[in-house]
Amino acid sequence: MNIILLGPPGAGKGTQAKGLAQKLNIPHVSTGDLLRQNVAGQTELGREAKNYMEKGTLVPDELVTRIVEQRLLQPDIKKGFILDGYPRNTSQARSLDRILGKIGTSVNLVMDLDTSEPVIIQRLTGRLVCKKCGANFHIKNMPPKKDMACDYCLGKLYQRSDDNEATIRTRLEVYRKEVSSLIDYYRQKNLLKPVVADGEAEVVLKEMVKLVEQINDSLKV
């Protein structure tokens, strides 16, 4: 089962992708993680990406696609994957179709995590991020075991400067404009399924698992 997760900032894509990957026993492919791994490993692609990241500019589509392609051509992908953070536009979606076509497979399901603005604001204004490994926590919803220290690497946690209500609203407007054509792209392919993601993470995950099971059953028919 090849799955894409879409959703606005604060929808919980990373959290749900990890949980779903564990439930289905398939890899979670996060573009954010891939970028950080390539930069930390000083790969050729990582060095290219670092030049953009240090300037605070977006890594170009072509470079992100090359990094994603490198990961999707690995053997463990044959049993399926959950893709988080890619594609972000229709150009990337077409590139993904091309990459998957190389290995004789395709996208089976696109889940759009439908999250209301008040919930997103509550989540993001309380978000804590690890400076060392990039892991996310939340002051109320998912606090770290030790005060302001990452559970995984003990790195220092901080709040992003753009995690304030005014900036979040602006980011949501930008996201909606950017993603509208991508939503249409997958809707026309009959792959798009909305998932109400305002609830607790465990409840949302259960709904996602049910949806995957339904799609799996339909594919067997």
C-alpha cells in the first residue's frame, strides 16, 4: 500500500505517519527527515540542499525530487510506504508518478488530514521542537518527559518564532492556495480521501487504519 499524507501545518502529518507506518509495518518517508539526513551525512544532494537551507530559501522541486527518488528506489519500499511532505504541488505529483512507474507501482491512497483553524492554532502555538534532531513535542498535548529536553536525544527544545497566531494564519492561507491544485489532481484520480483530524491522535489514527483496510479490500476485488 503506497500512501500519501496531505494536510496543513499542525494537522499532525508527522505524528500520524509514524503511527500508521508502525501499524502497517511499512516505511515512513519524510522529506524533512531525508533532507536532514542528507545534510548531516554530507552527501552530494545534502550539500546542495544545505546551500538553500542556510539562506532560508526553499529547496528547489528538482532537488527535493532527486532526494525522494533516491529513497523510493530502495528495496524496502517494495512492500509500500507512507509519504509525508511530498508532493507539495502538481509538478512534484507528476514526478512522483514517474518515479513509481520506474518500479512498476503507483499511489494507492491520498489521505487529506482535514483540520480546523482553531485546532491548528492551538497545536502550533504550543509546539516544541528539538534543536538537535528536529523531533516535535507539545506543551500540553505531548510534553517531553524532562522539562525542555528531547525524549530521544536530550537535545534542547525551543518554540519556533513563526509559531504565533498571526503567522500561522498567514501560513494557512499560503498552504490553501498552494495545495488546491494538488487536491484537485488526486481527486480527479479518485485517490483522495478526507480524514477529520481535529481529535486526539489515537482516535484519528484508528480512522486512518480503517480507511486503509477499506482501500485494501477494494484493491483485492
